[in-house]
Amino acid sequence: MALAQSRLTAQGQISVPAEIRRRLGIGPGAVLEWDQDGDRIVVRKAGKITSDDMHRALFPKGPPKRKTLGELKEGIKRHIRGRHARG
């Protein structure tokens, strides 16, 4: 069962019901994010990003292959050399 309902105006605007505003802790000027999750649309207060959201955004194909300490140090050296190379 839905928490609340809103009606869409001719200008494409909606009002956020008072109960939802209270639950989200939002007021005038608050920013809401809209996201699609399969066949559902999720609305949330901007800035409420979970660690799972971040992980999916950073690693869409799953976690990266683990590297050894030597591989990490070599990568840092290559980066520094490339950044400070004289042209």
C-alpha cells in the first residue's frame, strides 16, 4: 500500500505530501533525486547515497582484480614519471 499520493499538474509539477516531507526531513528548497530501479522509480533526498550505490558506480563490472604491493608501487612510479616528464 502506498504511503501517500500526489497529483501531477499541467506544468509537470507535484507536491510532496506532508508525511513524506516529515519522514525525509525536508523543507522548502530541498533537492530530491529520481532514479530508476527496474520498473520502479525511486525518489530520495539528494545526498543519501549508500556505499552500495558508490560501489556499483565505481565498479560496474564487479570488484577490480587485486594487485600486489609491488604492482601498486610500480603504478605510482609510472604515474609520477609521466606527470613530471619534461617535454
